[in-house]
Amino acid sequence: MELRQLQYAVQIAADRNFSRAAEKLHIAQPSLSQQLSKLEKEINLLLFQRNTNSVEVTHAGTVFVEKASFILDQVAQLKKEMEDLLQMRSGRLVIGSLPITGSQILPMVLPEFRKKHPGIEVVLVEETTLNLENLTSSGQTDLSLLTLPLVDESLEYEPLIEEELCLAVPPTHPLAHEKREIAIAELRDEPFIMLKKGQGFRQIAIEMCRNAGFEPTVVFESSNIETVQALVGAGMGIAFIPSMIARSVVSSYMPTLLNLIGRPKRTLVIARRKGRYLSKAAEAFIDTAREVVK
């Protein structure tokens, strides 16, 4: 049994398709099938049920892939420890990020990190909150930029920055001309535009409404917070918007931004899996982020 065979099995289970798995592994599909057959013959168990249009993981395959993923992660951590012995002259750091959050934070952090540690290859993975938590928990990212609260209990985090949340309303909305802070309870009958399910900020927005005593009426959803803001500017509804994003986006459909009573905030954190080896490169990234994001 070889490490590459473990990697092949894990990739096939993730994609449920030999062609896609072979493409991601950068090998020919016949070679992938041959290696899997060799592995199954060696352990005398069928790991995958091949059908005409799909690949199904057997019970034995599920057990094998779980253990193989753990072994591969241990090997990756061992490599990182050995890289640290080279005093960060080389190495690889996988950073996960929410797309829009990353667009605000990473341009400040990555150039400074690259300047200090030019030998470290940084790989960026952008995903939704739910997927990013799963990737971080499984060790597929070393660190991830996320917002509280975290759902996955296997993750730990370090706070990076608190960001105020604003209310965005159309320029023609009656509240747009108010010179006061707005109570969330006043928004009970308003149409809300929100991010789609799986995005952490959507849950923050919903909880803000629930804490004010009502369930928000969601009339439009988007996977992009900039689109949410533009739809508000076009008069389609109102939305809560993180202040960094609200004040950095310029478009033809700009909403009016208002402060909320209590000045609610969200906390951006750098998350990692509990107990996972924290490489010198990861420590350096955290230190750099703290220095430049204030």
C-alpha cells in the first residue's frame, strides 16, 4: 500500500467520478483505475462500486477513506514540521477565506507576508462559510479567515478584528433622511435582501432580527455581498452590510448607509483545527495579520 494510493482513494471519494479525480490528480484515468484495482486486490475489499454514470463508496470504502484522510493529514503535518527545521526558507501555507472578506483583508496581509517570507508558497482557497469550516476541520486549509460564531466544534480561533455592521437602505427610503441611529426593531415590516444559506453573515443578520423580536422577510438572496448592496441601492429592499465592504464598494447603485443603535459588530477570526500542528509559517501569517489589520 502506497501513500499515493491513499490519495487516489480520497480524491475519488470526494469527486465520485474517475475522470474528475484523475484530472485533479494530474494522472491518466486508466492509470487511476489501475492503481485503485491494485489497492483493492491488495486489501481484498471493494472500496468503490462502479456504475455506468457514477461511482458509489462502499461501506469498506467509507472506513478506508476516513483513515486514509487522517494518515495523509499526519504526513502533511510531518512535512510542515520538517519545513520548519529549514527556518522557513521554503514551505507551503494554505489559507482559506470567505471571498469578500478576503478581498478586504488579504491585500493588506499577503504583500507584507511575502516581503518577510518570500520562500513560502501561499495557496488561497475561497469558499462559503460552511464549506470553509469543513475544509479547516479536515486539515485541507492550515488557517482560515472566518467570522464568529463558528459551528464546527473541532475548530479553535484567534480574534483578528471587530467590524461594525451598518444598515443599508435605498436612497429613496424614508429612513435615508434620518439623522439618527436606527433601532433594528423598526425594520420589522421591511423587505430584506440577504446572502444565501451557507454564508455566515446571513446567520448573523437573521439573529440580529430575531434578537429584536421578529423574523425577517427575505425577498432576494445572493451569494455576493456586493450584489446585495447594489440591489439595496436599486430600491429592492434593505440589508445589513459589514462596514469595510459598505465603504469600499463604488457602483451605480449605492445605498444610503445608516448606523444602528448599539453599533453591532461581527468578529473576524483566524481559525484552525484544534490540536493541529501550527507551523512556523502559519504563526508568521497570524503575526503579520495582527500587525497590519488594526
